[in-house]
Amino acid sequence: MHITSFVAGTFVCTCLFSQVHGHPIDWFRKVASSSREDGSWLWGWAWAADGSVSVVDRSPALVYPARPASFGIELSDPLLGYVIPLSSFTAPCSAGNNTSHYPFIPNPVQGCPDLCVDGPYKPDQFESWIALVQRGGCPFVEKARQAQKLGAKAIVVGGDRENPDALLNMYSERESSDVRIAATFIKYWDYAELSALIASSNTSHQGLRTVSLLLSTEYSAWEWYSPIITFIVILLLPSLLTFVTLLIHRIRAARAAQRDRAPEEFVHSLPWRVWTGSGWEKHEASRPPPEDPLESQAGPPERDLESGVIAPSSSCGNGEEPQWVDEQMECAICLEIFAKGDRVRVLPCNHLFHLNEVDEWLISKKKVCPICKADITQPRPNAPSNRSTAEQPTTPTTTDEATERTPLLTPLSS
């Protein structure tokens, strides 16, 4: 249900976005495009596909890597034609023939408009020929418009000396639906080699030196032309980050909870007792407590290291226990009075609980006593016994030294 709602919401958002901003890929290209006048990306990575420009009338064929433009038609099939530099038959139009008002200077080498045919030779518009220009002077889309105006079926733009190894993506920041020819970009060194091949070629077309060129496009399998895929990926990224954050939080919380629990071996090493109905039968945790109540009543034997005699244990822990320890008759966890045969656990703080109940609490919940909240894994300091000292009143050593413990009815010595 949630997945269906998510996909439906994504589709609606995609449609609304497309109506306002156009295709999402075009929007991303506009946002990421450089502020340079030719509208190219400075960093060179792109959404566009890769392609190639091949000189096929050489053996073996010369293949140059190329990058198709975002405007113009997409070449589903390779395009074969004669490549002709625009500078070989054009020149800037005169003032009378200039029908447009471009803010840049016309340049035949760079293909910047307005250019007019100059000389006795020009390509046949019914033949498939490809225009060759160099980067700079005007935006890429204006170069394509000029080549299309002169009758070219495609345009190849070469790089410049400033970035000779750059393979740029040609984009248009403005409307470019009027461009109906293919456009591609090659590196500067490939452009220079291709220009040299044309200048030394023995092949001519309509009186113009040329070579046969094959333009092809290789579309990658990872082309984000689908707005649905694009928006799903964008929306899944925050969800993935949230999931990773929650996972880290849960791992840290589990580790913190593990630190708050007592180790199972430590809990089982604590002493335990059995209530016989009239008194306590004490056991050391030298082995796990028996499951048989009859065995628990017999109690595990203890060996006297000096005499070698085995005798039942009569005390748990070191030191003398307070009197109130044996007077505990109720479990603070289940609030039930200890019955005959009940096994109880003795914590380091001397509080008694049913063995199974307090073991589950210490191992699964907290490693503290349910009553006094003392940490059972921490050593407890041996508190000195002051009861005998408090019960014996102190007598002053001299008649002049009277304290708050001096009996009021004690006669003073004469």
C-alpha cells in the first residue's frame, strides 16, 4: 500500500514538474551549466552519451572520441557525409545582407553568424555534408543554427588551445527546438588533425577539399532520460540516509543496553539459598543450582582444605552478614512470601529474591539490585561494624570530661 502511494505520488510530482520546468534532465542541465558564454560545462562530466567521429576514407580508419550535444537531433543511426570547414567557402555577410542582430563578431573559422557564401564553390544542399568549426566566439547553438542555415546535415565543433584535452558537453541555455541537425564536440588536437587531413586531401566535393566522415552515438545503459527513475533516486537518497542513521542509533542503543546488563556467568556465580520452612539452607555457587528441589535441600558439599572433610556450607560470602538478611521473607519482585523449597539468590547487597526472577532481571534488564539499585558487578567496600561500639556506652576518663554519652545519674567521684 505504501509503495503504491509512493509511486503514484512520484508520478504526479513528475508530471507537475514537467509542466512547469519541462523535462527534468533539461532542468538539471540548465542548473549545472556553466556561466560561460558558450554554455559549456567546465567540469566535463555529463548526462550526455558518448560518440565517435571516424574518417572512413583512410585505411585504417581514424576514430576520434566525441561528445554529442544536448540540442539538435539524436543520431539513432550513424551519419555518413563529407566534412567541409565553413571557413573554406564563407565570409562575414555585408551590412546589407546581415538580417540578424547578433552581439558577436562573425567568424567563419568559429562558425559565428552571420556568414554568407563567398567564392565560386559551395556545398550541394541536397548532398549529405558536415560542417566543421572551432569553439569560441559565440554559443554552440548559434554555430549549429549557422551550419543549418547553410544546408549542413550535422556540425562538428573542435576544441580550443585553452583546453586542448577537454571533451565538453554542448548545451543551450535558451530554446533550441529550431535546431534540426546533429551536433558533436571533439578535442582540439583531433580538430587540428582533421583540419590538416582536409587541407591535404585529394578528394573534393563541389570544388571543396573534404574527407568522408562518419558520426555515431553510443548510448550508455545508465541514461537518466526517464523522469520517474530520476525522481525515485532523488527521493530514495534521504530515505536511505535516514535508514542508515536509525541503524547506527539502534546499534549504539543495543551496545549501551548490553553494557547495562550483567554477564550471565557472573550472575550464576552468586550464592543462593533454599528456604526449608524453618530456616535458610545456604549454598555457594560453585556449580549451577539444581533443578530438583530434593537435591537443593541436601545442599552442595564443601571441602575443608585443611582437614579434607566434606561438609555442607553454612554461610555465603566473606564476613558476617547483618541480622536482617535472614529475616527477609518476601521477594520484592513478585511480592510473594518465600515458600518451602523456594530457591533464592543472594545479591552482594544481601537482598534476597527468587532465583529465576532475579537472574532474568540481571541478565536481560539491569545489573542493579531491584531494591537498593546497587551495581552487583562493582566491588562493595567492607563497612566496619559499629554496632558493638554503639551499644557500649563510653565512660569519661575524668570527672571534668563530660560528653553527651555521660549518664546523668552517675555520681561524680569525690
